[in-house]
Amino acid sequence: MTDDELSRLADGYRAFVREAREESPAYSALAAAVAEDGAVLRFVADLPAGKRQPNLLFASLRFLGVVPADAAALHESVMTDADRLRDTMLARSTQTNEPARCAALLPALAMIDGPLALIEVGTSAGLCLYPDRYSYEYDGRPVGVRKDVHLRCTTSGPVPVPRELPRVAARIGIDLNPLDVTDPGDLAWLRALVWPGPVEAERLQRLDGATAVVAEDPPTLLTGDLLERLPDALELVPAGATPVVLHTAVLPYLPETHRAAFVEQVRELPVRWIAQEGSGMVPGTGERYPGGWGPYFVLSLDGRPLAHTAPHGGRIDWLPVA
């Protein structure tokens, strides 16, 4: 890798410094350390292009039992355990599955006539396929009978908070490597993907509750590329149900041409389409941030932006009605 390419990789880690600063000061500091450590940068650069993200590096270290305390500890951890770390990063993918994102999906789902057949691309373990199995609270206003997984959300703007939960007739997920919540290794990986920081305990508790819901009533999970398997998923939609293709924080992991092909495909299908992605990842949803991430996600329905949302849930800022 050339010096210019290493410099761009370092810039990507510096961008993550800003992204993680509030939710995970530890990861923010580690990303800054990577950007200044030539040896660690070269270790990351030797991985395939899709395996260089800060999330994947830090989650893999955590999966191996390490959260480095500082830059020196990071350097030592990477250099002394490079083989195991490399193997983990090659075998695993960034598959954060945050059920709190359902609090943002819910108002969009309420705009669609049910019953709904949910088809999630990049589903991970499918935790966002159960919006009807969680309960919610928007600025203190409850929605749904209180459940073990209770999602609180603050709002601004004219958020159309639904009065009831959606009727879900089918839950179908597509992923290159779907995670099984009953598999100890997959469950450990899901937990390793949670960032250390002030909301870590809350997120882990929520993750445990959601995985229990999924284990009790597993979704249909299809293994493969989203472009190839989406038609297969549509064939599983029950008669009378409205197919809803949804995804959260997936598009930045796709190559540009693949992302464009998916957008074209989903727009041509007889489906409703809910996306919760970085600004600009869906055409017409704003200016794109470097790396596909930014301080908020954009919630959109059929390509029309509805709201800005917190990346890991907890806040909705509804956009003015045009």
C-alpha cells in the first residue's frame, strides 16, 4: 500500500474519532491511536478492503478478550496477537444488531397498510425484524404493552407516533453470514460489537432481551447476496401481506456499483422500502459523509427522507413536511 493509501486509511480512523467520541470515549481514543501508529495501520492495510473498519478491528480485539487501555496497549495487542486478530477479522464482519433502531422504524412502519412481511437485508441476527415484540416510549408516551425490551426515544418535530404496534405476518432476513442467537460464538460476537462506554450496560441488557425474543420465535434467514436473494425472499411473502424491504446501517459496506444496483432493484420491485442509513447513502437523503457515516442516520420511506435518527437508537428528529 502506498503512503497516500495509508494516509487515507488513517483519515478514516480520524473520522471515527469524531463518530465515537460521545458514545465510546475509549474507542475514540483508540481510533486516534491507530491513525498515528504506522505498524498498526500497515496491519490493517494488509487486510482486504472490506475488512479495515475501526468497528471490526476493535470488536475483534474485544472478541479475543482485549480492550486496550491506551495507545501503547493497542500497539502491543495488535503486534503480539496479529495472527489470531487477522483470522478473526477475516472470519467475522461488522454486524452490529441494535434493536433500539426499531423505535425509529416504527413511525415509518405505521405509514404502511398491514399486515406486513418484513424483509431485512443485512439482517445480522434479525433483531430488527421484531418491532411488534418490543414496547416503546416516545418522550414519555407509551406505545404497546410493556415488554422486557422497552425502547425509550426522545423526539423533535412532528413525529407521527403510532397508537399501536404493526401486524407482522412474516420475518425474513438476508445476510452473507446470518448470525444464530442460539450459537454461543455468534452471541459472543454480537456482544463484542457493542461499544464500551456510558451506554454499554444498557445496550447489552437490550441485546440480551432481544436475542431471547428471537430465540423463542426465529425468523427465516436466507444466506447470500442481497441482490440475488431478494427475489427469493419475496416468494416467501404470505398472500395478503405487504412486503417491506428494510435495512439499517448496511449500504456503506457495499461497493458503490453494488449499492447503486440494489437501489435500482428495490425501486423496481412491488415493495415498500424503509432505510435507516448514513446521509446520502440513499439518493436524495442529503450530503454524503466520508466513509458513509456521520452524526446521524436518515430514515426514509420509498426514498423520501422522513427524519434524522441517532445511529444506535434513542432519538428521532422529524423533518418538516415539504
